[in-house]
Amino acid sequence: MEALDVKLQLKPKEYRSAIEPTWCAGCGDFAVTAAICNAFSQLNVNPDEAIIVSGIGCSSRLPLWMRTFGFHSCHGRALPVAIGIKLARPELLVMVTIGDGDAFSIGGGHLPHAARRNIDITLVVMDNQIYALTKKQVSPTSREGMKGSTTPYGTIDSPMNTLTMMLTYGATFVAQAFAGNPKVTGDIIKQAIEHKGFSFVNILSPCPTFNTVDTFDYYRPRIYNIDETHRDKTDRMKAFEIAESALNHTINPEAKVPVGIFYKAEKPVYESRVAGLKGKYHGADITDLKAIYNKFRT
């Protein structure tokens, strides 16, 4: 990777690689990529000091379009990889970009532990409420009744409220954005990166090919920004109250869809506690390893 001079602020386009995206025309993930580039530019991120980790799916192609370091991991395993990178190289900016299926289905078991430990990484979920790369299977965030290739009569499952879930897990930064407003999305991502701790940003990113229900035109009249009225971001109970309404639109067409920062709190990050633990082990008086091994012999 060619090193970039970051003495002067880089333009958003300078964070893009020479590889052209292969997403379908009209995919919301284009706007998410632009928002990330804008956030990086505003923060003057050094591409050589940042890494984007992804899993599997349309959204997980994103690291290829970026000029930062990238790690294309296994399905559902982007978070453990990112955690390992952050613990090994805590000075790096570590971001995870995955889809709703990757994040909340096969990868869902990693979410509570990353959140409760407060590892300083930014998780960006591109939520299109469908498995798109594998051709239209319903995901954990698909609305009830959504028809897919494996649910021709519509899914009988209720959609997962990922905002209340992440608040419950203890994430110290919880937000939602809409790909149809990349400027606001970029600002939310910027604040998520600046936050010292585990940051969760769910981005409503419509799929024009396989989800013809939750489209840009569907969301635009329903989106409202909670930042105009929800001022105290440390009020976790208020955050829960607002987040509880996030899926009302799936059963009530008149209901609004909240975006903005729901919750933000300060808490020691996991890396600092690991560093302190290392010091204790390094200073321990362990001279006879054989004696220790013998304790575990039967």
C-alpha cells in the first residue's frame, strides 16, 4: 500500500482505493462508503493507521473500496478478528463493516461480549433487512411477513430490535442512521470513531434488488432525527424508550423511524484493563513452571 501524506487534510476521495465497487446500482452501501470517507477526512485519519474488518455479504466488500488496511474475515467472525487486531495493535483505528445477517445471526454471539467489555472499535452495520448476496433470504431484521426465497409465504418471525439489544448488552455508544442522508450518517460515524469505547452504528441501507419494501422512498417521509429533542445522551432509560419505537413502522405505516445518537457514556476501555493485567503477570514471581504443571496432573 502506497503511503499517503497526511500533513494536510485528505479529501474524502483520497480514502478510496482504485477498485470500483460491484454493488447494484442504487445500493445504500454506496452512501455508507461515502459517509465513512467523509468521516475519515474530517478526522484526518491516516490510512496507514486504520483497518476495516468485514465478514461475508454485500456490505463486507467495503474494505476493498477503501485505501486503509482491510481484513475480509469469515461469515459472522468479523468482530473477534477486529478485537484481536485492537488488542495486538491498540494504536490503530479499528472499524468493522458488516450486514444485518452477518451481525445479528451467525455473528450474534460475539456482540454482547464486545459490547460489555467496551472494546474501542466502531461497528457499522449496513442493515437492508435481507440476505442479498445469497439471493433474498429473510434476515433477523426482516419485518414479519417478508417474502424471501426460503419463505415464499412470508416469515412468521418478528424483527429483532437491534438498538434495544445493544443498549441491553452495555454498548457505550448506540446510534442509527439512514443511508439516504450521507451527511448526517457521516457525522454520526465521525462521532462513533471519536468515542472511546465500543460504538454501534446501525445504518438503514436499502437494497434495491431484493427488498422492494424498505426502500429509500419508504424511509424518507418517516425518518426523524432524535438529536433535536433527545439532548442528554447519557440517559440510558430515555434511550431505551426511544429505541423501543424503532420498529413501530413495520406494523403502523404512520409511525416514524428514529435516527441519531441514542446513547453515549464514558467507561474504561478493555485494552487499558488488559494492559494493566499484563503488567501484573510480567511482575509475578513464577520460577518453577514444572511445579505448576504438576498441580494439574492426575
